[in-house]
Amino acid sequence: MEEHLRVLRLICGLFWIWKIGIWRKKAWLEDACGIFAQETASIPQIKGSKLFPAFRYTEDSWVKEFEKAGIITSSFSYPTAQSPSVNRIVISGFHELEDLMYLNGIIQNLAQ
């Protein structure tokens, strides 16, 4: 019985470590969205909010430029195959500040 309690305590401890990691990623994601929204606020081709991690961009030509720079974005016709493309940049809790600054630099150059 004592072994079962030890295992249960270990599992609970691991759960809380995992939970704290999620809280940290969530807090960073909120910060990252705020940083990205602030850095792109003056760029009319970028539409989005610091409250949501997906930012729409209106220039279809940017898709290939992002790919050349090693950046994968979401781009597809919607709601039908004949519809205009919906192009989005999705910010993740796994992106780091350097990733955001690199992306911002690419966007600043494209927006000129």
C-alpha cells in the first residue's frame, strides 16, 4: 500500500509540473501576441488582435516570400476552391522572441 501512495504522489507531482508548464506557455503566448500586434500595428496588410493568436495578411504574394524565409503560414481558398485565399500567421506558445523579431523583420521589408 505504501508503494501505491508513493506512485500516486509522484504522479500528482508530475501533473503539477506539467500544469505549471502549460500556465507559463499560456502567459508567454499572451505576451507574444501582444508583441506581434504592437510590432505590426502600423502595417495595413496585417489584421489581428493581441487577444487572438491568428493574424490575417492580405498580400497573396507574401506566401512565397515567407516560404523563402523559412516561415510557414496558413494560406488556402475559403469557403470554396474558387474563393480568394485566406492567409494567416499563427503565433504559438512555442515561438520564441527571436522568432517574432525575425518574422517582424520579414514583414517590415515586405510592407515597404
